Amino acid sequence: MLSTGKLASYVTLFIVAASLIEAAVLSLRKRCDGQAPFNWSEVWLSLADLVGRKLLAFLPISLATPIFHFAWEHRLFTLTIDNVLLVLLVFVGQEFCYYCYHRASHRMRFFWASHAVHHSPNQLTLTSAYRLGWTSKLAGPVFFFAPLVWLGVRPEIAVAILSFNLLYQFWLHNTWMPKLGWLEYVFNTPSAHRVHHASNVDYLDANYGGVLIVFDRLFGTYVAERAEEPCRYGLVTPTRSRNPLVVEFEHWASLARDIAAAPNLWTAVCHAILPPGWRADGKGETTEELRRRSLAATRTEA
């Protein structure tokens, strides 16, 4: 039987191989159709991110181990995952935790500073799936999943379910798969995830689900992909640098600059905990402000 480490290595090799095959096919198709050339630099940046995270995994700098240990030591129950109903309950609970984490990663700038790396590709391909940011493990996702452990889910099971969640999302990062009918109402699909990665004003801050899309529908964050509104991928202010260090740390650097320049402690805190684009004078570029300006411009044109 394969060890966990070997299995993870084989999965990683499969993911990289599949993504490179897709990249080669897309590149050839664009060339044959006379379209703008495929951007291979986006592929290399994603590979650099993956290699960097694999190297950083050797350093004992993750917050998960001590926090999960503390939650387990103070757990309310000890759950034995020995029946289908409990498996489903734990899975749905993990999905809810992931939804909360993912939504916070878009709505709180401290978490966004790391998560923005995942949204930095200006084209959406399978290689985008594993551009997750070198600081992803330090930027707090463990805090959102610790409640599962506190309720009695063993840490290794919580980590395994989260790993499955992220593995599922690999295939969502493509532009060539159409909508999937009734599955769109229950599961996160490539169509729903294309909207999530789009920087169009109408598509911002939507579709946070991992495997399921039901919490987005429940909490009003679901937005359907529309043929009349093609997705524009990347950040609202696109990342143009081909330097991996810039891609990985530009949002942390801008956050640090804003905190350092803040006139008082409260403003500094607001820069960290309020949405990306927030400004004290109300002239920032949060999703809400961008939509107000877009609506005002539309009314002026009308």
C-alpha cells in the first residue's frame, strides 16, 4: 500500500502533467486559430509557486499543527467516523468551514494578501489551480477549520477532507468546459468557478464554494456565468510582473505600506481587516464602491 507521502507525490505529478498537456493543447489551438498567443509565463509562475511551497513544506512554520493540537486537546466530543451519515455531516461541515475561509479570504485584506496570488493569473488554465501562494499556510486557513477538530474530528481526518476539497477544485480551472446542467445547482463547476476568477465588476466576490455551491446559494453569493458577459480573468488591477517574488509578495508589501502610512491605530487595523481596496476617505476600490461607480456610469450613459 502506498504511503501518504508517495500518494501525494503521484497526485502532484499527475496534476502537473495534466495541466501541461492542457497548456500545450491550448497553445497549439490558439496558434492554429490565429488568436493571441498562449501566455506560457503564467504557467512558469504557477510552477514556481508550486516548487516554492514544496520547499517551504520542509520548514516547521505552519500554524496548523499547534492550533489543531490545541483544538484536539480541548475537544467537546470524540467522533468515530464509522457510518455514512456521519461522513456526510463532517463533509458538509468542512464545506461550510471552507466557504467561511474562502469568503474571508476575499473580504478581509489580511487573508487576501495571500489569496490574491491564486487570482493573479491573467488567463485561467489548470495550472492556475496550484498557484496558491507561498504564505498560504501562514495566513490563517487553519483558524477556520479548527472548529471541526474542536467538535471531535481527528486532525488528520480534517486535513484529509480539506485535501480532497482542494484536489476536487483542480479540474474547475478551465475555460473550455460548458455548463453542466442540473449539477450547477448543487456542485461547484468550471462555469461557477470561472465567475469566481473573473475581475468583471458584476462577477466580483462570488461563488466561494469548494465542492458544493449550496452555501453560495443559501447566503446570496452565487452568480451565474452569462454569455453576454465574458469573464475577464486576473485581478481588478492586473498583475503584470513575471517575477515570482513580486507575484508572491506584492499584496503583502502594499498592505504593509498602507499600515505604516496610517494616521492612527484604528485606520491601520481597518486596512488589515476590511475588504481589499478600502480607503479611509471612501474613495477606494472595494467591490461595493466599484459597483456603485459602474451603476452611476451606466445611468449617466442612459
